[in-house]
Amino acid sequence: MPGQTIIQKIFAAHTAPDSSVNPGDIIWLDLDVRTARDFGGANVVKNYREHYGDAPVADAARTFFTFDLVVPPSNIPYANNQQLCREWARTQGVRVFDVNAGIGSHVAIEEGLVQPGSTFVGTDSHLNILGAVGAFGQGMGDQDIAFAFKTGRTWFEVPPTMKVILKGKLRPPCTARDLTLAVMRALGSSGALGRAIEFYGPAIAALDLAGRITLASQVTEMGGIIGFPVTNYESRITNHSPLPTPYSLLLTPYSLLPDPDADYIETVEIDIGDLTPLIACPPSPTNVKPVHEVAGRRIDSVFLGSCTNGRFEDFAAVAEIVRGKRIAPHVMATVVPATRRVYAQMLASGVLQTLFDAGFIISNPGCGGCASGHLGMTGKGEVQVSTSNRNFPGKQGAGETYLASPVTAAWCALKGEIALPLAGRL
């Protein structure tokens, strides 16, 4: 019998002891945490009431709402949906991370709701971001999450695992986002379809938590179920804020590694030794090209943020580039921190002041840049460089969106056009 991959080990620890956890098997998966956002949350409550009435949730201490999409609400439907969830949560004793908290998946990491080896589901299609800390995260539909609220479990098909080996090391001005774009260029939008991914290589081992989040968050756009940057996952979240640092911010070293004889459906090697900054051009996140091939295209706006690049480290890198300078006068540049803690770090460190002085618009924490109702939308004919995760037509408005690293986006904002970042200014 072959050994087990990381996803098989996590699943084996969360199902019946005698259950088979081979690829293709369907298992009942015990859930450590179940969540709903403000988008979809009201439908979760509706489905729960329809099927389970006033029955209590399986475990209120493991059940949460996270409001991160239209925060604070700028329209009546979202205000109504959020209030409906709040009122139902009070009756159930369920905690709400409200409109000031930030992106739910990031809040889960910061607050210790998720730990290496745990299982976590919700209504967010990018919950597989939690692979960054060695956990299984998955977005599901409203009815599925209502069932998870009531039972604390869900059924899941065990996915096969592919191994992606990154050869070489990242060199400035390339960042974790460029590494991620290189993987997306190699795999395309379906190269990991229905699979888990284990990422290996010296560049992976060198990634900090923010970099692992960037990589894990884009597995959805490769068709994948979950991605694990294989490391020990020990990372202290940078704390430049006056807020207390809870013990959970120092993540437990994760020793649950795959067995040496684990079975992989495919192994892909990607050489990043000569990597140059990359950019995803419309109309797809996997339409990836070197920045120099599209340099010179005039832009109208820049967006910095999202679950992919909304960490303090991302904004600090931008601040280092724009300090003492002003963005191009015709460019509208918007910054949305991932969480309240990230915002506090920006305040305490001076990063927020630097970005403000350079001409950036800084908003409150939240998702941003992903859908109608968010900051970061484009008008017809507008060209934007964004650090968000998707650039499908209409996703960030009626204009054209290019996806790039915060470093590349900073240079684009300064020059008013798509521009190749310079290594010497990092």
C-alpha cells in the first residue's frame, strides 16, 4: 500500500478510522471550523431555517460569520443580509467577525481559528488559501454550509495530488506573486483540475507567510482543490502595531509531511532561475506574459489588496518604492488592507503615511477589487493594474485588468503605464 500525501493525512485524521482515503474515495469529513460570509450568509441562514428550524448548530464555538465583501455595507441588500446574519448568530451563540475585521480567511489565520492539519469550510471560493498554513480550506455552496453548520461535517471526494517542483531561487525584483504567475503560466486554468498540489523547492522554502498566502490563494485559478507550500509552516505574523499579539500568531511548526512513498498523479518541474517579472493580461489570470512584453501600455488605475496580496509585507514593499515620490497624476491608486491588524501595522510603521503622501487612496480592511460593490472596479475603457486574483471580463468592472505583483503595480502607478520594476529600488 503506497504512503499518503498531505491531503490524505489530513482527511484520514478527520474521518472514520476504518475509512479508505485513497484518491477517488468519498468520505464523511469532520470539520474543525465552518463559516459564512456576508455574501451567501443570508442564504445559509435561510437554508438552515428551512431544513433545521430553530435547532442549534453542531458546535457554536466552531461556527462563525465573517463579513468582508461590502464592508461597511454601501447598499440596502447587503445591510439587510448582514443584519439578518447578526440576529441569527445571536440566537445561536455564534461569533461574528463584523465589517471592521477584514478578509475572513486572513482573520482565521490571525486569530488562530485555523491551525496546521485542520479542516475549514465556508462560502468563500478562495478558502483554499488556508493551504498556506498547512490546513484544508474549501469554499462550498449555501446549502452545503447550512448542513455543515448543523452537523459539523460534510462529504468530500479525496483528490489526487500532484507535485510541483520549483527549481531555482527568486531574485529581486521578482516576488512571490511572480513565482505564482510562473506556476499559473505553466499549469494554465485546468492543469491542476480537481487535484491537490504540493509545492517544493528552495524558493518555496524561502517564502514567508505572506508569500505562501499569495501562492495558495491562486490555486483556484489553476483548477485546483488546495495547494500546500511544503515547509514547516512556522511563521510569526509581522507585528508593527500596538495591538497585542495573540499566541496563535506564532503558528505551530507543522510536521505532517507526506510519506516518502506517497503516490502522485503527476510531477511538474518549473525552472524560475531566470524568472523576470510577470503580468497576467486580459482576459484570464493564466494569460501570463513577461512585463517587458506589454510595458508602455497607458493605465488609468492601480489596485493594491485582495486575499492574494493584501498583507502588510505587500504594502511595505510598495512604500519602499514610492517613498518621497508621487504617483502619476492621471492614475487613481487604491489600497485595501486585508485585515484590521494589517491596517494597524501600516499605521504604526509609517507605511500608511508613505502611501498617502504618494497619492494612494487608503480604505478600510476588506476584500476589495473582486466584485461589484467593492473598491477597485473599472469603467468602460479603463485600464487597471491590480494585485487581485482574477481578471475575467466584468470581474473588476467594465474595463481591462492586468494582474501583477505589488512591486510591479507600484512602478506602474509611478509611471502611469505598465512598467518593468527595477531591482535596485527594492
